[in-house]
Amino acid sequence: MKYLVVLCDGMADYPVEALGGKTPLEAANTPNMDKFAKDGYVGLVKTVSDDMKPGSDVANLSVLGYDPHKYYTGRSPLEAGSIGIDMKNTDVSLRCNLVTLTDEAAYEDKTIVDYCAGDISTEDAKVLVDYLAQNLDNEEFKLYSGVSYRHCLIWNNGTLEVGTLTPPHDITGKPIKEYIPAHPNAAKLYELMKKSYDLLKDHPLNKERVAKGLRPANSMWLWGEGVKAQLDPFKEKYGLKASMISAVDLLKGIGKFSDMNVVNVEGATGYIDTNFAGKAKAAIEEFKNGQDFVYIHVEAPDECGHRNEVENKKKSIEIIDEVILGPVTDELRKMGDFKVLVTPDHATPLALMTHTNDPIPFIIYDSTKKIDGPSTFNENTAKETGNFIEIGYTIMNKFINGTDK
């Protein structure tokens, strides 16, 4: 038996007026998802409990069968592991976004224009992060460049008692005054953010970006603090040789810490311009090379949700269905029996432009069984089945072993 997970990050949504009152998933043409739903087990799953923040970190741990209350130590440590940072037990890591801020004189009067600086390329971002590191690194703080706008700060002998550090994608378009970290222990972090603006606002690369009509990456924004992560190996938990395919450091980090084979796909960006076909090809190769379980994470629907890009979110779902789900399962049929899990990790409603804790729809399809499921797959048809997995991290046991106990 082969096991395929197609994780459509942030795919779940609310009805959208521009789509005739449908969700992007309802409006999208998804013949493969619908086919698997018709013959599969469909329902809702609560991947993030109400006492936790609905981030992709917590949600993907949950989908993979790791109880976030037990295993979650913060978002950034997972990303740090992905880019090869060997954290000490006394280190605290923080996600460092490159963002675009407005140009008011006082830092606290600025507004976050864009949480990802126009989806800055990894190449441009490295130039800027390396420049910041040259000017800001010391015995206490060290910056590391990652992918696109996502980077990492390691705080030697740091503390998690820093108050609230708000994710920038939650406050896009809002003045930062109300979200400045107020805890005394976070004062050094805020100073770094302010210094980063002074260093980046006139950097030649940012001037080039503005001249090209691109948004400048004129500040770093710190959040997602955590300590060194430790996950039980996936193979020990489920007895399967597993692979992780993703464009983003967070999922690569989860894959690394759970001893999965982490596959890097050229041209994988985390947005709608990602190499969808390359991910499908990589998954097929992993199965052919003897892997039992492949987790394909696609960030595009989530990014479109954060940007309120209605048509792009719908389009990204259609591409996943056509370019990833269809071709990979066609190959799996040739190999023998297989199971497929299709689900988001959390909802990223276009209207809110951020994540929610809402239950999300899922399909579990088993090629050896035929279940009378709904004719289409979306949030409403999943709810109408009455099937509900309340404890999110049990969905992986449901998928692999047929029980959510």
C-alpha cells in the first residue's frame, strides 16, 4: 500500500461574493478531488484546537499525527532546522520576515504594506539578510537567510517571555503602533527591527526594486519564537518510509525533525508560480524509489488567501487538482493499492486574510474500498456528511490504519 497526502495549505474558506457566494473550493473545477470524494470518506477535521494559534506549524504537525500540545515548541525552530541551524538548548529562534513598511519618520507610525515584500526572490532576500547580518550580528544575535521572505534570527541565551509577537500577515494594511512588542524582554528585538529599517531603506537593491516597480524589503519583522524542536521519527510512529515535498522551510523542518526524506524541487516558490509539475514528478520518483508515504505540501492557496487574491486562490486549487493530484494518482494505480488524503491544514479566508481555527474538509480515499461519498468536495459537502474528527492529530491514524482512536 502506498500513501499520498496532498496538503493544500489554507485552501478552506468562506463564501465569496465575487465567486457567486461560493468558496474558492466550491467554485474551482476539481474533477480529481470530486472523483475521490465520491468513492471516499469525506468529513471535517479540527486540526487546531481553540487554545492554540491556527498557524501552518501547529496545523501541519496535527495532520501528520503529532499532537501539537506535546510536540510544538514554536514555529521558528522547525524552520531553523530546515536551513541547517544546529540550535543549542539555550537558544531561542525567531522567524524574521522581510516586509514592506510605509515611510513615516517614526518607526512606530509606519504601516505594514506587505508581509512578504512583494514575494521577494530568495536571491534578492539573501543579499539583504546578509547585509543585515554584517551590521547586526553579535554574540547575542545571529541572522540566517532562508527562502523568499522567510528568514531566521537565533537569540543566544534568549527567552520565550517576550509577550506577544504578532505575525505580519495578520496585520497587513494596519499601523504597527498597536503591535509593537511591549514586554521588557522584547525591547532588544524591537530595536533590531528599527535598526533594520535604517539599514535597508536606502540599500541599492531596494532602490533597484522600486525603480522596477517592485516593493522594497525595507524592514525585518520578528515573530514565531521557539526553542529547539524534537519529533519522534515518522517511521517509528507509523512503520512507513516517508518523504516530504514542500517549498517552505517550515515543512522541510518538520520533515527533517521527523526523519523524513526531504525533497527539494527546483522552482518551488510557495506561491502560485511554484513548480507544481515538479512536485508531482518528485512524488512519483519517491514512490518508485521505494518510499511508502509522500506528503506534498502546496503553499499557494494560503498565500493567495493572505493577499485576498480571489481568482488566484481558485486557480491554485484547480492546478493542484490537475497537475499534482491527477498525475500522481495515475502513477499510483500502476503500482498497486494506494490511499490518498486531500486536505488543507487550516482555513485562510480571503475576507480575513489570515488563518482561523475552523474545522476543515478532508477526503480519505482507499483504492481497495468504495464508499458512497458526496459527488463533489468542498466545505459544505464535507459538513453535510456528519463525519467529524474532533482531535486533529488522530487523522493520520485514521488515514493509515482506519481508526481515529
